[in-house]
Amino acid sequence: MEDLTDVPAFVAAAEANGFAAAARRLNLSRSAVGKAVARLEARLGVRLFHRTTRSQNLTEEGQAFYEACRQALDALRQGRLQIDAGRRHVAGRLRVTMPALFGRVCVAPILTALAAQHPDLELDLQFGDRVVDVIEDRFDLAIRIGTLDDASGLKVRLLGRQPMAVCAAPSYIAVHGRPETPDDLQAHRTVVYGTPKRAWRGWVFPRPGGGPPLDIEPPSRLRFDDLGAIADAAIAGLGVAWLPWWLIRDRVRDGSLVHLMADRPMLAADCYALWPDTPRPPLRVRAAIDALVRDLPLRAGGEAA
């Protein structure tokens, strides 16, 4: 990097055909330009200019070095222009990691719509429920739901809250009856979420009058690690399910599922956007976050989306 500090003076002298003209262009003294060139020659071990009392002309080695420096400076200038362009309009590649089902159903449509509005925006979307290292894996943005274990080195913004709801198919209710309270679930069949690494922890219900939430662990013989499969099983009448409202709302509207205990408050998990903590995040990141805050089917206040 020490070598680079004297390159602009050398390039200016080469293009101006002399130290004096380069000094005027750079607003430096002639002596400063001459010393910069001399330092480069000492480090490179070659003469870059033929010097006379009237002129300074490039040597053969100087000409070769000038062409290399010119290409390097052009590349640096182009890089700076690309960064400046990214600050002025939405452009460049946006790498985003997100939960698989929530990402496919809710996040991807919003980001693809953003890309349709901005032809210079490139999307690289990664779907998966494994929590990745945003910085080490070189992501521009991460979407996470629930408690954040570690956000060091990251900026965080709350996108909204994901309400949970209890639901069942009309066919299930016709056979087994309709649970009216969380305690009634103990007498019902349920379809629950669980993985080998994450045991089922039961369903959580806020208490209408406040206080600690109510934890319910109804019996179940059906345990899946995919929310979409749980919703399908509930629609098939195999049991009661506890699912995100964004996943079941259309099924409730078309009648394939019934929203149970709808008069009770719903537990809501926080949904966050995380991105590397930099002084000036690219406009594409800010535009993506704003679009998600505006359009995600989440609850921002007291109403369900």
C-alpha cells in the first residue's frame, strides 16, 4: 500500500509530460512530484523518466509501469462509480438468507417484486431453517423469526410480529367437537412441530388478563418438521394445529380451516431483519428492508395481518 501513495503523482507526470505541469494539475509543488517519482524509482529499482533540464520523458520501463498504473486507477475509479451508483439507485447483487417456508411464501414474492421494479438489482435468495453466520457467509441480509441468540456485528430492525393461531378442519370439528379454551386441547388430537434437534415445546397462549403465558402440551401422535405439512394434515382433518396466521389465513377465508379460539389474544413471535453493521449500507439493502416492513403479512400493532 505504501507504493500506491506515489502512483497518482507518477501518472500525472507521465500524462502531462513533465513534473511542473503535473504539479499544477495536482496542486502540489514541482519538488513534491519529483520526490514521489524518486521514491517509486527507489522501490522499483528502475528509472521511470529520462530527465533533462527541459523535460522528463518516460523510459521503456516507465512506459510499461504507466500502462499498468493507468489500468489499476481505472479499475479503482470504476469500483468507486459502482459504489456511488449503488448509493443513488437500487442496484447490485442482494444475498438474503431466510427461513424456508416463510421465505418462499412471504419474503420471496416481495423481493422479486422489488427486483421487477429495479432492473439493475440481482437477487440471490437462500432458503433454509439453519441459522447462518451473516458476515462469514457473506450475506447482505438475513430474515429471522423468534429470539435472536447473537447479533454481534449486525444491525437489527424489527419487521413485524408473526401471530400464531389454533386451527382445525371443519371435518375434524364435525367428528371431534370444537375446543373452546386451551385446556380443552388436552382431549383433542393435534399435529405438532418438532425436529430431532428441537424437541416439541408445546403451545403457548397469552393470558387474557396478562401475566405469564399459558403453556399447553396436548397429546399428539403426528409430529412433522415442516409447517406446510402440518397445515396439510390439519386440512385433511387429522387434528388441531398451532400455526402462523400468515400460513393459514387464506385457508381460513376459503373455509378449509377454522380459526379456533379467535376471541383470545394470539401469541406473536418477532420477525427481524439483520445486516452487517456498516456506516452506509447499500441502497439495495435499505430498499429491501423498507419493502419487507411495508408488505410482509405480519402484525405491526395490535391487529393481525
